[in-house]
Amino acid sequence: MGKVIVMFRLMKTKKTIRVDRESAAHPADLYRISHEAQKLDGLAAVTEEHLAFYEQEGYLAIENAFTTKEVEEAKAGMLDLILGRNPTFDGIMFEAGAADRLDQLTDDERQDAVRKIMRFVGYEPRLAQLAYHRQLTALLTRLLGEAPKMFQDMGLIKPPRIGREKPWHQDKAYFDFPVETRVVGVWIALDEATIHNGCMHVQPRGHRQGPVIHFKRRDWQICDTEVMGKPCVAVPLKPGGLLLFDGLLPHGTPTNHSRERRKAVQYHYAGESAVAASTEYRLSVFGSEGKDVEC
């Protein structure tokens, strides 16, 4: 069953309200952790050896990429958007568990009812500061071989108890670029991301296998049978830590069953010379229902 997004108008604000109705539980053996990722200390610590590790393994984890002040300012910016303090912003998707009572939520309850926020950089300068951070931009330039172009910004939120899984997938399956285009994802922890509250999980070297067929099941995802029981690497991060990962690296985040909030932001970058492809091309590469395989 694919994800269903219900859209309706909230009469008082006239904003479009998006609700993620997907709530299916994931199989228990879908995230079998072999070990936790090793992490560098700070963006300045990245050497050519670490860039070679990224090319080989498909990811690089870095703690203390941003200061406590930068993280707190970004969280405050995200909260302002969630609480509707910018009346022109409507890029919010709510969790299904809160869909029927949005107009009754307190401010504290409202931030625990949000699944994600989208396309916010143009509305919130404190979140834009992370996306265009000088040291991060320099590192991305080294990875991409040219100046980076940020083409996607998302705030990824797993509320306590109801923050649902993001199933295993490759990000390039979502993006209309030629498959050979270099794409780097940057996932930044604003709250502590732990194994219990839904930190990132990756399949090292999985990007080297190329595109994998995706299906509309709990989400647009890699079939569970392709990853069931396979060992993966967990990437817990302190606030201000980040994960860099290749656009073809299989990754996912399990459900948050804990009492902890888990807020993160994610930006995607391609080189400034990257040229878009058609959606039809992308689906011919990553599949659509019935592309000579079953799930």
C-alpha cells in the first residue's frame, strides 16, 4: 500500500494542510545493525583519506560540524515555521496520528505532530545558514569537483512514539537527474539522533551496485526482501553532527518508539553544472510498479 497524502484547507488560515497517512509498521529484522559508524570531529578534520573513504563506502559521518549556537538558532527557526509564525509558509506535513485534531493542538503538541517541513530555506534564514555554511560548502566542492548547487531542503522530524519509519531507499530514485550525476546528501542532527529514536542507517558500499528498483509500498522504497536481515551501519549523531552520503547509497530510518524528539534537516546538492532529466527517464531507471520484477 503506497503512501497517501491527504490535502485539505484549514478554514481559519486558508493554508493547504498536508497529512502523511502512512502508518504501517516495518518488519523487525529490517534494520540489523552490525556496528556504529566512526565519526570525525569537525568539518576541518576531513582529509583526502576521508574523501577516499567516502568514495569507497558511500558516506562520511562528522560530529561537531556546527556549533551549539548554530544548532539552537536552526531549531528555533524550525519551531517558528512549525508554529505558523511565518504566515506565508505552508510546507508542513503532519503525522497521521494528529490529523483529526490539528486545530486543537497546543504549541508543544503541534511540534510533535509534524512529520516534515519542505522548501523552507527561502523563508527561514537560520536554516539557510546551515545549507550555505562556508565550511560545508568548501567540503561539498571537494566532493563534487565543482561549486555545489542545493536543490532540495527538508526538515525531518520523528515525534516521540509516532515518528514513522523512512524505508530503505536511494535518494536518486526521487530526483530527476541523469543517473551518473553526482548527488550528495547532507543530513544534520538538531536533536540527538540515537538508535532508539530513529537515527540514520546505511548500507556501506551499496552505492556501488548502481540503481535499485523501487516500489510504492510503505513509501517509494527498495523492496524489504532486498534488505531483510542484511547487516547495516547505524549513524547516531549528537546535535550539530552530520552525515554526508552518496545519492545512490541505500539508507533508511526506523520508527521512533522512544519518548525522545528527533529533529533533523537534510539538504541535497549537485554540481552547479548538473542538468535535469525527465521524470520518465528516472522511472525507466529506478522502476515503477511492474518493471520486470516483483516485490
